[in-house]
Amino acid sequence: MKHHHLQETALRYFLEVVRAGSISEASTRLNVAGSAISRQIAHLEDVLGTPLFERRSRGMVASAAGEMLAVYALRTALEADRLVQDIDALQGLRRGQVRVVTSEGFAIEFLPHTIAEFRKKYPGIVFHTAVCPPATVSRRVREGEADIGVTFSRTPQSDIKIEHREPAPVMAVMRRDHPLARFTQVSLSQLCAWPLALPDTSTTIRQLFDVVSSQQRLVIEPVMVSNYIVSLHNFALASDAVSISGEVTVRSRQVRGEMALVRISDRGMDARSIELQTLVGRTLPKVVQLFLEFLRAQLANIGAKADSVA
């Protein structure tokens, strides 16, 4: 039968070409000769009796049949990984790995601290983390490149299971002795009277900020824009500038007395959420499930502290 020919090596090579968009790039990523990859794909196409790619001048795109096979290949690879990790779990979770992809705000302090706490109980677990824009976080979860996505989101994503969601209102960030720090909440019009240090437009927080500002016809002219949020916050600490952030991103710095956080009161500034994301239909390895539960608890703890401060 045809499915007997869908061997591990052929599927692995095929899936990498789908991800890379070309045999040459897949060859580099896999450290395998391009000719070997081409032979495996040609064999699959011969067995299945249909082209798996559309060959284009700028690379290769999966055909309709190729897309169907890619879904199968991804599920097979993920299931094999789950099986191996669950067998390791029988040894008392002494080994295993968790792949986490996250947007920048969680990668500064929250995620490193959470991983450190988790490894106190399970020291043999290895973590692979990557920091990406929110849209890329969801894509990498969807394509099986990560087990868990930790991100801010404004809209639902296809093929993504939301394991946990909670509100993530936008906060103003400033020095503790800043004139605005004495307020419990501020408006965008108040912020505009001060120098602004803002994230770039690839972030959900900047997108939300721009949408609400536009609705109010406010003219926003930041004095600093960066794709590195720590630089923005440090600039605010060194000047009269105000930046913006989510609670989870700067909670530790607030607790240490380094920064002040003030809620932005304008309607619509709470229209985004923190999400823990996994792939729809995937059975997670035991160790990933345990870390997911640990993440939920840590986020709930931060949310409770934020509520008490508010």
C-alpha cells in the first residue's frame, strides 16, 4: 500500500522543503546533499502519483496534494516526538525537552524566571526558546516548530488552541518620580504632553496604541522607536519620556522599585490578551503538559497581583 512508502527520511526531507521553500535551503538546514533530498521527493511523487510541489523561479510551493501530505508529515513527526518523550517520562521525567516560542515582553524576565522555577523540580528538562513577533509565534506553533507559544494577541488565529487567555491592558511606563506616576490612571491625551518612547509597529501593543490614538485624532510623534523594549524602558528611566508596556513585562521592575506603571484609561486600550497557544489536535508530551500547567499558574499569580495593585 502507498502509505508503506511514506518512510521517515522521505517525510522529514519533504517537510523541510515545505518549510524552507527550496531544496537548496532545505539542504543547508538539514546538512544533506540537495540531490538526496530531490531523490526522496521524486520517490514520494512517484509513489503517490501526483506532484507535491509547484516549481517556481523563486522556489517551491506545496501543491494541494503536498499541503495534505505536509499536514500528515507534521502530525507524524510531532506524534513520534511525543512518544519518545513520554517513554522518557516513565523514567521519572529525568529527561525531555520543551520548545517555547514567545513574544519579547515575556522573554525579558517572566519566562526565564518561570523556567528556572520549573527546573528546580525537573532539572533534567531542557528548554529551547525563541523570541519572535506575535504573528510569528502563532505560525511557529502552527508549523510544529514549537510546543507552546506565549504571546500577546488581538485576533484569533487558525489552527491554534488557546490553552489560557487573560486580559493584557496597555500600561504607561515611567520613572517612579515622574509627574504622571502619582496618578492611578492616565489618558492618551495626557501622555502626548510628554516625550514618548514606543515599540515598533510589529507589536500588538503599538498597533493598539495607534488604533486608539487615531480614533481620537491624536497626533503621535515619538522621540524614540525601537524593536527592543528594554531599550525603551531604560530610555524612560533616564529621561522624562513615557513608554508603554504590558503588566507582565515590567512587573518585576515595578516590584523592585525601578519603574512606575499606570493604567491607560482610554476605551479600547484593553483590547488584547495574553495567550498560551498550542497546535489544534496535537497531543502534547507529558513534560510539555506539566510546563503548560505551570505557566498557567504563574500567569494567574501575576494577574492576581496586578488586580490587587489596580
